[in-house]
Amino acid sequence: MSLRRAIATALLACVAAQASAHAFLDRAEPRVGSTVHPAPRELMLWFSQELEPAFSTVKVLDTAGRRVDGANAQVDPADHSLLRVSLQALGPGAYTVVWRVVSVDTHASEGEFVFRVGQ
């Protein structure tokens, strides 16, 4: 293998290692962009890595920016890649989920998405 190819391979391996070092949102219930009926009583977010409970949070906001979750987000004790939060009684409309998590390897990631409650 040429020196140039060896360097390129090493650089790609470093980039791949860095990319896999963050907990990314794998799936959510309610699903990202979905419309659900009836309104859910809980939001569940699964991530690609186990989470650090002390530094992982989620908020659910209505269209006016008011918080509509129970402010009780927690990492599931049986599945450390699952972040849960209870929800207030939600009426029809759009809701924004804003999350920030830290994986057990101390890398932070964050994001947001919308789901809707239909009539």
C-alpha cells in the first residue's frame, strides 16, 4: 500500500471514529413528523448510544412556546439508550420536541423535531 493510501485510510478511520462517538436520535414515539391520534401520554426517544442520565434532557413545546411535558425526563433504567418524558393532556396541534443528550463517552448532541396531534 502506498504512503498516500495509508494516510487516507488512517484519516477516514479517524473521521469514522469521531462520527460514531455521538448519540444520534435513532427513533421516536411519536415518530418524527408524524400526526397521531389519540394524543400520546409519553414521549420516548431512542438513541444510537447509551446516555448519561445527569446530562440528558428533553422538552416538548406547544406552538406558543409553552412547555407541555411533565419536566420529568429520565433515561430508562432497563434501556440506557431510551429517554422518556411524560406529557400533559395535549390538544390538536403541532408540538416541538427539543432534546440534548450526552452519551456515556461524554459527547453531546442535540436536535429538535415536530409531531402533530390530529382531531
